[in-house]
Amino acid sequence: MGGRPYWKIGFVGFLVRPAGAILTAATPISLALINLWSRRAETAQDDPSVLFSVTTANVFWNVVAIAALLSLLLFLALRYLKRRTIRSLDIKYGLHSFAHEIRDEQAKIGCLIEKGEWIGKEKLETQLQSLLWLSCERVAEHFRLLLNDESIGASIRLASREDTEDTEDKEDKEEDEDPVFYKTYARSRNFSLSRSKTTEAIPRDGATPRIFDSQTSGAGVLIYDDIQFALMCGKLSPTKNFELYKDEIASMMVAPMNAWTKQAGEDMLGLLYVTSKSTKVFTEKYVDSMLFFADGIASAVACHFNYIGLSDEIRK
């Protein structure tokens, strides 16, 4: 049944369920009343008027108030424990789903390749785009749970060669001089659909890719606390979408997607973005999670690129 319903199991599971939480919270009041009444009964044997004295009544209500406060604190603590447990299990479930989906997609294509069946390049690219979209959704869901921020979104850019030049001009250039651009291939669903109409590719020597190439050796994560400030400082490449959709991205993290392919060797195949509508959302403690997703997606992309090469060899 998976691990998500685990919070309901066992003694702790009983305590965090509504009935258990109410029973636990009511216990201090019940014990206080029983203890106080027994003490009053013992005292009343010597002096019956004590049962109805003002002093005794004050003590009674003070003890009840303290017990009620303790009960409320216990109830809130159990509610908090329940929410934290469910959140933790949901995060783990999301990580499992992310790995599960990548494995299944790769297995489908791998089985066809192993059988010697040719798969069209267009079909492989369609499957890749579908996988990238699913990955964006999983990444966004993960960070929404971590940060309790429903505005979190994710997108992926992949490296591609510029294709606007004439064929003759391309033949005159050295292979390593062909410009590389990072184009958006997938976004999570909380972004505006119209972004695809105005999206722009980022050149390899643009601000963000250049930082990874020259300053971090293609490693680490870039954290932008304020997008507009980063644009002013030249730390980000200005694009139309940053201008048109200012309210959609106020801060973000960017991680390189590094992997090895037969066509390019070891290279930065793409960039993974995680964004928020609020400023100063992301900190260094989320770096490892970001790199985990970037490496997993990069591995899937590299496999698809290699499958394209294998499929072409089968066709020949």
C-alpha cells in the first residue's frame, strides 16, 4: 500500500488520529478532576463546610484551567505531529514517484531498442518532452511541500544548436564554434500557457550558463533572491518573459543538468529552474534536493539522446 498511510498505523498513529488526540487531550483534565475531588472528599470528612468554601472553589477552577491549557497544548502538539508526519511521507512519496516515472519511461524505450526495433526521432522527442513535463511537476510539488508555497514552479531548458543559419555558412564553421542555446522544453502547470509564444533561448555565453562554465565548473546551484535586482546587476540574461510575467517569478534556484552522451561527451545538457512568486524564498539548505533532481533529469535526458543514436544505427 506504500508508505503514505503509515501515519495511521500503530500507537502513535492512534494518538494523532482525531479520536486519539481528543482522548489524549481530555486525560489531563480527567486526572486533575479526579485527584482534586478525592482530596476535597478527604478534607470534608473533618470539616464538611470545606466542600462549599470560596477558597476551595478557587483552587478547583485554577486546577481545571491549568489542566485545560495542558490538554489544549497536547492536542495542538499531536495535530502538528500529524501534519509533519503526513508532509514527510508525501515528500518521500513524491521522490519515489519521480524515480519511478523516469525508470518506466527509460525501460519502455530500452526494451524496443533491445529488440532491434527502430523508433522515430519524433516519437523519442515527444516522449522526452512528456517526461520533462512530468519531472517539472514532481520537482514543483516537492518544493511546494518543503516550503509551504503554492506558487512554486519548475521549468527545464535543454541545450540545442542554433539552426537559423544557412547550410553553407554552417559548413564553413568549426564544430566547436556552432552556437549552443538553452531552450525551454517543459514547465509546470502553474505557469501561464502564453509564455511559450514569447519564450526565448539563452545562449551558452549568457549570464547563467556562463557562471556555471567559468565560475563553478558546471557544479552547484545558483540562488536568486530577487529576480529584478539580478537583472539590473547583469546576473541574469534578460528575456521577454521576465518583462511580460513579472508577477510569476520573483526568486528562483537554477541547477546545471550535467551528463554524458555519445554525441557530446560530458557536458551541461540543460538547466533546471525552480521559481517562486515571493522574494528571498530559497536558501542553501535546498541545494542538495535541487541537485538530486537535476542529476536525475540529466541522466534521463542523456539516455534519450543515446537512444536516438542507437535507433538511427538500427535503421541503417
